[in-house]
Amino acid sequence: MKVQLLRNATLLLTINDKTLLVDPLLGSKGSYDPLPDCASTARNPLVDLPVSANEVIAQTDAVLLTHLHTDHWDATARELLPKDILLFCQPTDAAIIRQAGFSNLTAVEVTCHWEGIEIARTGGRHGVGEIGQQMGAVSGYVLSFAGETIYIAGDTIWCTEVQEALDRFKPSKVIVNGSAAEFITGGPILMPVAEVITLCRYAPQADVYIVHLEAVNISTETRATTRQAIAAAGLSDRCFIPADGEVLFR
């Protein structure tokens, strides 16, 4: 397996010589209005891609979507991706994706197989209470091939669904969306670093990679503050904060 962080939660995941584009946010810097009711009013995304969108698409064999919020499935991705490209998604999103003109969908109910890769869908909570309900359904995915297992947690806080995924699959690699993203009211909708530390201690067998940092205006934690907290917890040897464009592992 090889995984490269492009920006935010957008990843290029290569397994068995096939490349999955995860949660594509492909628009140029400042393409979109800021998310409302946030402390920052900067336009999104906050940074450019490390490579061109066309170069990303040229490498892509299929797309994996955790959910359809703009910072995971943007207008540029919908415009540039071939309409017949294979897309894996959560069942609740299939109709909307088809309405956008995409015809080759696999809605992952529980598990599916593609090119020898097992893809299992997991649950999550995009916040709690009223804000969690407003954010809607989200999923994560566990991908397994040739004895290796990676868990992409998706847009979720620390919750029983994440614990259950860790218990069931015992992944050796976990990618979490950090930054403690939150609106002015309602509490975090992504894991604060304190919750990532909890996850690391709950799954001592796993290397953990924190993404979704410094890319959209809803974020409240930075790479620097996250790195400091991870170091203070004594987890720097297995919890990593990659830069945009960096290969997480291969």
C-alpha cells in the first residue's frame, strides 16, 4: 500500500497497483465561499493542491467518498472526473451522485471487493446533538489487501463506531481527520487532538496519521499545535502529521 496526502482529507491510495482517489477537493485556493458561522472567514480551500487536479485525475482508477460535504466532493471534482469512473460511496449518497451524472457507482452497504481489495464501510459521528444531526450521515472505510489493513476514519469524532471499527479490524494504519473543526456553536465535528490521543492509546498496534489540517476555514487546530500535543503525550513515534503532498507510507 502507498498513501499520499494531497490536501485536507484528499488522498491517493494505491493498493495492488490500483489507485483510489479519496474525498476529492480539487478546486484551486480560494475557489469557494467560507463555511458560515466559523471563527475564520477565509475562502476555501486555504491552500492550493501540491499537484494539478488533472495530474491527480490521470492517476485515478476509482474514487472513494466518505460523504458529500464540499470539502470532500467539490464542484471541480464533479466537473473534471470522467462520468463513467467507478465511485464507491455510502448508500445514502448514491442518488445525489447519480443526479450529478455519474453512472458507475458501488454503494457499499457492508463490504465489497474490487481488484482483490476488500472494502468495508464503517460508521462515525460528525459531531453530537443538533449539530451532529445537521451534518448528516458519514462513513469511514477499512481497506484490506495481502495481509495489510488501513482504516480511513472519515469525518468523525471519537465515538463507539470508531472503537468498534478498531476492535473488529485491528488495523495497522489509521488515518483520522483532525483539526477539532467546529462552528461558533455546537462543539467539535472532527477529532480534537485529545481525542486522537485517546484513539492512539486505544489501538496501540496502529500507526496513526492526522490529516484534514490547515485546509478549510472551519479548522481550529494547526499542524504545529497538534504536533506539540502528540509529542507531549509521548506518541511521536507512531502518530504523524503529514504535510500536503507527503507520502504517508509505502
